Amino acid sequence: MSTMKIQGGHRLYGDVTIGGAKNNIVALIPASILSDTPVKFEMVPDILDVHNLMLILQSMNVSSEFSDGKLTVNPTNIKESRLPSKAIKSLRASYYFMGALLGKFHRAVVSFPGGDNIGPRPIDQHIRAFEALGAQVTEKNGTVYIDATSNGLKGGSIFFDMVSVGATINAILAATKADGVTTIHNVAKEPEIVDIVSFLNDMGANISGAGTDVIRIEGVSRLAANHIHTVIPDRIEAGTYLSLAVAVGDGILIKNVIPDHLQAFTNKLSEMGVQLEINENSIYVPKSQKLHGVKITTAPFPGFATDWQQPITPVLLGADSESIIKDTIYPKRKMHVGQLSEMGAKIRVTDDNLIVIDPSDQLRGTTVSAGEIRAGASLVIAGLTAKGETIVTNTDNILRGYDNIVKKLTGLHAEVELIK
């Protein structure tokens, strides 16, 4: 694990360009094996999750090349194989290979996924979708066996008990090559899902309804990539830099964003008193003056994303009154709370899992640990506002999800160093 050293207390300024969406590319890469031809992506973020997914591809004899934001995946010589458990357990999104392999070969053998420890994240909704398409699913010693080879995948009706981005994408991947029509109810509406559907349709899939409550899929026998697919901008990264700009910026321009994807976040900043200048594909954040405390409740898109609640927390420490965060998606997602307390933050968790943030004096630099991606981002922002030096350990967790973060921060005149 690498370490990040931050010299805090300096005002930042300039501009930063947001990279491709982490939560988009980690689904697009598994989806690419459904193609019968090579697939090309651009604006791919240079993050550890991408490199780990490439290792998984290699285990299936799928070649891939990644350079300067461009990724080529060639699944034409794909072979069924046991996927490497170490790489599978390195990231949660590895479970998208379940749906992709099921669509490709009508069977899959995949270890339980890993990723950030942010509370229970069961895959029962995924299994329900696979079974509705005719697959038999069993589990033994931490490995999931999914098999539809006897009768093939058949279109059917899928009803999710709860809105799940992962289960929605896995159901889409499996159903794209199933025989007949599949209807999926109570689906997630996130922009990443809309983009996955766009990618698959461009290759010849027949999917409608992305962005609504119901998705309809008419199965096809062949998919072929005809052009380069551009990854959408990362709305979570954008929210992180917006938070940084409010907390410690003297005027920062956030470029390459889709404002509609950020509306829940920018609305909350406006409620806090931030005077944003929102343009077609950029947002300017002037130096913030007085900030007001707010109440935040996370929700599925178009609500306030759970991945935003940690990066915005250091901003709320500078407000003039109490703020409260209620995470309805992952109530146990609070790894940042204890670490921020070590830096002098007045922050606590109630018995009913509310995060209560009181106005705090300037934080002090110390050694803290990035327990997961977004908690790590929260600590980086806190370190930039703190007095003195902050050491963030376990920085690989941050590098899993943030493209060229040190380069981008130093481009804003932050004093940040990554120690391998």
C-alpha cells in the first residue's frame, strides 16, 4: 500500500479536468466480452480497478491494451476459465463478469467479489435475476456457480425488491443474449446504466427504457463493436473536486462534467450558500464565504449519491451550524468519521447511524488511514484544509477510484506527494 503526504493550509486555484467514470468503466469492461469483435474505449480513467479488470480479462485469454486514456479489449479468442480470485476480490465490480459470462457462455464460475468494506452488500438480487432467466445458481466455499447450459437463457420478467445498480447491470448483461424478451422492473436509473445500454445498443443489442423504472430487452445472437465508445465523465470525482474547491479553493474551474448528473450535489452546495457558475460542461467554484449547515439524505439517482457523502463531509465542518447526513444506501458507511475525529473534527455517529457534523476549528495534520475509496477522498480534502502535515496511509484504496489524483491536485497548487 502506498502513502500520501499532504502539506495543508494552502489555498488552491486553477482548473481540473474530470476523467471517465470509474463506476462506468468497471461495468463496460466486463460487458465488452459479449462482443464478437474488438472493442475500443476512450476517456478511460487510469485507476487500479481498470488494471485489475485487465488481469481478469487476461485469465480468459482476452487481450487488452491501455495507454493515454484509450483501452482496447479483444475478446475474439476468449476461453472459459476459472477467474483469478485475488483480482476478483480486489474490487466489487468484478461481479459484472457473472452476467457477462452467463450471457456469453450460459454459465459462469466466479468467486464472491471484494471491494470496499462499507457494510452488507448482498448479491441476492443478482441471483434472482439469473434464476428468472433460467439459470441454476449454487454457492460453495465462497464461489458462485451459475449454469443455464441445459435449456439456455430464456427471456422472462425480473422484479427487484430494491433498487440496485449492480443487479440492474448484471441482469442487462445476461439478458442481452437470452432468447426472447426480458422485462426488468424497479431498476436503477443511474447515468452509468444509461451509458451501458447505449454501448450495448451500439453493438446491436435491442434494449429500451434505460433511465426509467422498467427496462425491456429483446435478446440478440450477436454483438459487434463498430466505433469507439467514450466513457462518460465521473460524477463522483466531479463531486469530490467540487467539495475540495468549496473547502479550500480560491477559485477553481471543474471541467468535463455533465451538470445534469450533478444536480443533487450542486443543489446542496447552493443551499449551503456556494455561488456556483454552472456552464454547459464545466462548473466554476469561486472562493466561498459563509457556509450554512445542511441536512443530506442519500438516495438512488437522481438523488444525492452515497459516494458523495464522505467527500462533502470535510466541507460541512466549515459551516456555521450543525449538519446531518443520513445514508439510506449504506448506513454503515462511516469509516471517515473516526479518522476525521483524529484530526480534530467535531463529528459523531448516532445510534440510528446519522452522521452529525458540528462546526469545527481548523483541523490538525496527523496520520490517518484510507479505509476505502471515498473515505480516502474525504481525508485528502481534510488534509488540504488542516494545519501542518497529514499522512494518509492505505492510499491504494484511493487510487482504485481516482484518476491521476496527485497530478490533478498538484495542478491546483496543492502540496501533495505519493510515496510508494
